[in-house]
Amino acid sequence: MLLPILISLGVWQLHRATAKQQLINQLAIRSAQAPQRLTNAESIPQYTPLQVPGHYDKDHIILLDNSIVNHQVGYDIVAPFLISGDNKILLVNLGWVSKQDYKRAKLNAFFQKNNPNMINGLVKYPEHQLVLAKTGPPQDWPYLVEDIRINTLSQILNRPLREFILLSTDASGFTHHWNIVTAISPQRHLGYAFQWFALAVTLLILYIKVNLVPHEKK
């Protein structure tokens, strides 16, 4: 009874790995397309390239804490972007900087040199992380947060926000780490499949040893 279940679980994980890889390939193709102009559409697919007119709100910068790139801890720099002709704010992830290299003066210098009226990036819907401590209202800006929560930030900024974040593809001086990821990678699904098949083989060997191999009589 148990052997078919283990084999079925292994096969299911193989199917999940294939489906997940196909999804990643589709998202990669989509992200390489020419950017679209932002519309008022209710839902825009993940990793769609967008071009958005407007300007940054440089006085309300958000630092996403505990962002890890190349085994280093740092911040993702998230800036509100005021969309031309739209009452909603778009949060833009400008990229990552290590805690060692972060300086507020560097951030101010960036916005003095870079306040374009048109930006480019990829649509990314927030994936909420486990937050151990509740983040209170900002006492000062930049505002340090552990997670991007659209509803909370909308209340703090006193403006409605777009439901997605734009991962900036414009040059910023910050590190862009926009790899297409899924909650469970195809490689992990393959690893799970191997584990199920290994258990099935182990069970089969035990069954043969116990039931089919003749035991020596003393």
C-alpha cells in the first residue's frame, strides 16, 4: 500500500518541477518584452514591463530591512512615485545597498541627480514575510520596515497605492536583484521527488529482504 503512494508523490513532484520551470520561462519571456504604458487596469500580470510618467516623492523613502544579496545584509530602497494624471502612488524598488555602504547623504544625492519624469520597471506583487515585531508609524524618514504592506503604507502616506511594486530597471547606482523566483523552485521540487523515490526504493529493498529472500535455518 505504501509503495504506490511514495511513487505517486515522487511523480507529482516531477510534474510540479516541470510546471514551475514553464512558469519561470513564461515570466522571463514576458519581462523581456517592450515596456507598456501604465493603464488603469485592475490587474497587471506579474513581471510585465511598464513605463510610467510622473516623479518621485523623495521626502518619504522606505528602507526594506534584512534584504540579503550575495550573502550580505542590506536595504532595498523603495520610493513612492507620483503618477501623472493618477491619484494613486506607485511604490518603486530602486535596488539594494548593503548596510555597510548605506548613507543617507548618498540617498539624497541620488534624488538630486535623478528625478525623471518617466521610469521603467517590472511589475511585482508583494509576498508578505513573517514579521516578528509590529512596525509602528514613522518617527522619521527614511522609514525602516520589515515588509511591504500596501494597505499600511497607504494609510501612512495618506494616499491610495497601486497594489503592486515596480522593480526599477533604470540605472540607479543600487544593485538590481530582480531574478524571477517562485515560492518553491523547480530544483527543490526535483529534490523532493528524489527523496520520495529514495524512500520507495528503500521500502522495496526491505520488502524483498524480509519476504522474498530465504532465511538461513539454524
